[in-house]
Amino acid sequence: MTAAPFSSSFLYWISLDFAGSDPADVARFNRFYDETHIPEVLARYPGFASAHRYALQRQDARGDLGGAYLAAYEVESEQAATAYLAQTTAAEGTRPAYSDDPPLWPELLTHRWRVIYEKDAETSPSTGTPGAIYIIGIDPPADVGDELAAFDDFYTNVHMPEATAVGGFSRGTKYTLRHALEHPEPGCPRYLAVYELAGATDEQVHATLRTLIEADTWTPGPASWARHTTPWRLWYRNVSFTPRAPSPAGATVRRP
């Protein structure tokens, strides 16, 4: 069982900050996360098929809205997601323990959010680990009411494929929030869109973002769509991919 990024039915999504700034500390943090922490998580939860990690490449222009790192676990089924929730929300002292790496782990870690999303749609099947991702949290208007079905249909079948094509992304995937374990106010976005970019250079990211901003061919959509909000828009570059079963070259594939 080896699930490629953004290919499973559920996604356990963690946004965090690491307070260390010394390059040696950052390198140690990344090694510990990839070589110790992720294998422990995958070993404890059989329904977790793989993990992929990302480092912040471009912050939201409106402020400090995205953590320095993302970790995404591919969860193969609702049963596996439910089993994880039951264990991670159990009474203190009964939850699974993980290894520490003092003084860096966990003292210098701060979670921004821990959420589980369920996949709704994708523009095409996964072809592997993307170099960069553009993630957008979207909320329909609070008074969407009976218009939610039309909102969701437009987002899934019109806007996401259109954004994928306009931005030149290799793929787009849309998720709906299933459970928020942690997220700052005003709460976790109802929808998550992940757009995959093969390249991850700053020039490629900037060019793609400029294309999206300058495009004037967007389909208007229902009235409720014009009133949606985007709590965050963030760019991340991939730093590693860890399948559940070790690959011939080793369990973790890192990017420079």
C-alpha cells in the first residue's frame, strides 16, 4: 500500500511552525520528522498509507496565515480516519506516545492546525509528488442555505477545472472538511483546494500566480459564489515523501 500525494479518500493535514532558526537545528528537525516521527505514525495507524511534507514558499499576502511546514498523511478509508480520531482524542494518558528529540522536539513546535479533510473531486489521477502546491481554503457565505448545492457544484465542476487549466497546474483536488482538531479562529475552511505544480522555483510560482491574478476569463458562477471567502491562500514546496512500505531506495524520498 503506497498512496501518492492527494490520492486517498481522506487527508490528515497538519500545519506547524518550528521556532529554531539555526540551519543545523532545522536540518535536525527535518531528519527527525522524516526518519523518526513519520515512521512511528505510519506504524501505529495501518490505514495511513503515506506522508508528504512541505515548506512554506509564499505566504498569504494578507498576513501570517500559514505555518512554516505542512505534513499531510494519506488516509485510505473512513474507517481509518475514524480510528485515528478515536485514539488522538482519547483521555490524556491513554493516547499513543511518540519519541522526542530534546530540546528541539517537541519544545520548539507549535501547531497552527490539525484537520481531516475528505476528498470530493480531482481533475485527474495523481501522477506523483508535485514540486509545489497552491492551497486555498474556501468558505461559502454564512447564509448560503439552499444555495449550497449549487455553490458546491460550480466549485467542483466549473471553477476547479478552470483554475487548473488557467494556472497551468498538473492537477487540482478538492476536499470538504470532516473534522477540525485544531484551527485558529474563525475556524477551519469548509473546503480545501490543492493545485499541484510540477516545478517549484520561485520564478515558476510567481509566474503562475501572476497568470491567475491577470486572467479575465473566469466563469461567473452562482450569486453565492461571488460572496465566498478565502481564509488563506498559500504556496508550499515539497520537501519529502514517505511511503508506508520502504521503497528500494529507502523509505523517505527527500527534495533538496
